Amino acid sequence: MKRFMYLSFVVVLLVIVASGALTLYYVFWGGEEISTPPLEGMSAIEAVEIAQQHGLLVRMDKVDSLKEPGIVLSQWPEAGSKIKEGKVLILKISKGGDRVALPNLRGMEFNEAVATLEEEGFTAGDIVRIDHPDVLPGTVIAQSPSAPARLPKGERIDLLISRGPSGEGGTVSVPDVTGREEAVARRLLAGAGLQVQDVRYTYTQNTPEGIVVSLSPAPGTTLRHASGITLEVATNRRAEASEPENPTPTPSQTVRAPGMADGVADEEQQVATDSRPEEQPPAETEETAETVSPDRETEPEPTATPTPTPVPGKLAKIRYQVPPLSDPLNLLIEMVDEQGSRKILDREVSSGEYVKLDKRYVGSAVVTIYLGGEFVWQERYR
């Protein structure tokens, strides 16, 4: 009996020791080796579920990132590494961050592009200038990162700037600066090696004020370096008529209504003279020029054309390069200012198309662009 109890005690003791040893082995050395699954790019919920299916524990660390919140950015150990079951897998999870839309700078003049970047909270990075036969000097050819994109404020944006065509034999091809603001056109011409020698302002209501309508010599003309250019710039204000030096007409002068041709005025005066009675010849006085026949109705004096009121507000220069597309998509551009919300463009566009709009706004404005029904970017004008 004592022998049986002694053997039983020994067996129980061996079982306890073996269990403890097995537990220690699995905790510190034991467990089957497995390959860590690739979890980068997955959502955190999906990644945890897959890790648990492989017998792994998970620890998640959230970090700032440009990617959507809840996305696995990295893992440790890396995918494919050998790890024991029950070990801890560390995942870096994106918690997002404040990002703003990067404006499209292609086609802008360099100073205008830098000002746009600073207004949106970005800074100009590396500036590279190259010869380009088809792009105006001082114009942005490309940017990095390219738009559309959403980036955190303070990011550096590198710019590729055109120097225009390389000059041969001291000659310069006149760049086409029509449609640009006067100050921008001056900088582009100076960058091309030309100078503005004269500016003529032309009244029009079809073109925003301060925009170059034409230039002479015409674009594409080959000139010598430092040659002069004449600009014709739109204005929405009529030139005030100068006061005549002799407001009172003399007998030798003909009274004409403003805008009346010489022949018409002479004919009117001749009719007035012929209608007088023959026995009373007109006297050579100042009254003679202003006397009309009693048989004719006196025409009302022409009134001066009122000066048109300039369109209120400031000018928003909207530029957008359509990205590569497999099929045309609808482009919608909306503007919101103190006058309300309105669509300024709603049409189908093709791959690579360059959209250029100049719109007036009051106070401050926000312009939002949607491509194919999806938000692209937003820009604020002050």
C-alpha cells in the first residue's frame, strides 16, 4: 500500500514538472514558427482579424499621416518574417492629418504661382529653369507634387519654369501675352528679352479691365533683343471728353451735335438758311448760327452718354489642367462669394484640356472644382 502511494506521488510530481516545463517552453522558446502576413494598406480592423487568425497578438500605434485614418502604414516584424505563435505584432495605424488642396500652377507666371502657393499655405521649393520653344518665358511648365492632391500646409512645391526658346543670333520671338494682366505681361516680355515702350488703353466691356487685348508687333514676330513692344490694354472707363477751347461758335463755325458728321451738319445748316424769308437775310451774328427755321421742329439737344459703372469686385483667375482620362468627364466649377453661390462652368472635358477662367467676385470668394462628380480641389480668393 505504501509502495502504491509512493508511486502515485511520483507520477503526480512528474506531471506537474512536465506541465510547467512545457508552459515555460511555449512562453519563452516554444510555439510553431509562422510567417507574418502582409498587412500594410489594410484597414486596422481587417489587419487585426488576420493577425489573430495566425495566432498572433496585436499592438496598434497611431501616427500622423497623409493617408486615410485607420489604414495600416507599416508593421513589425515585416511581412514574411518568421515569428512564433502567440508573439506580439506591432502595427502603425494612420490617424490622418490636416490637409489642403494643392493648386494647379501649370501655365501661371512665376510670381503669380509663388503668390498662390503662399496664399494656400505652401512654400516654393526648388526652381529649375529650362529652354522651351512653346511656353512663354517665366511660365510654370510643371510642379512636384502635381495637382490635384491634398497635402499638409507648409509642404515645399518644386517648380519647372520655362526660359522660352533659346535665342539665336540675338533675336527674340515675340511671345503671345494676350489675355494676361498688364503687370504679368510686362514680366513675361521682360523675361523674353523685350521691353514695353508704350501702353494704349482701349475702352471695352467685353474684356476685364487691365487685360492685354493685343500687342504690336504681333506674337511670333522675330525681333532683335531688347526691342520695344506696344501693348493694348482693356479698360472699363471711358475717356473724359476735353472742354472745347472756343465754346461759343463764331459766324465761320458750324454748330454740330456731338458725333455728327461734317456733311450732315453742313446740310442741316443749309436747310435752316434756305427756310428763312428772302426779305430778311440773316445777319452775320452769333445768333445766326443758332437760328433754325420756324417750319422745322427744333431737335432736342443730344445728351451726353453716361459713363458705364465698372463691374464691382475683384478678378479671380481660375486655371485648371485636366489630368489624363480614359474617357471624357463632366467638369463642374462653383464660386461662392458675398453675392451667393453660382456655377461658373459645367461641361464635359477631355484628357489634358486646359481650363482658363477669369471671373469677378465681391468681398472674398471660394472656388470649388469637381471632376466626374468627385471633389478635386478648392481655392480661396481675397
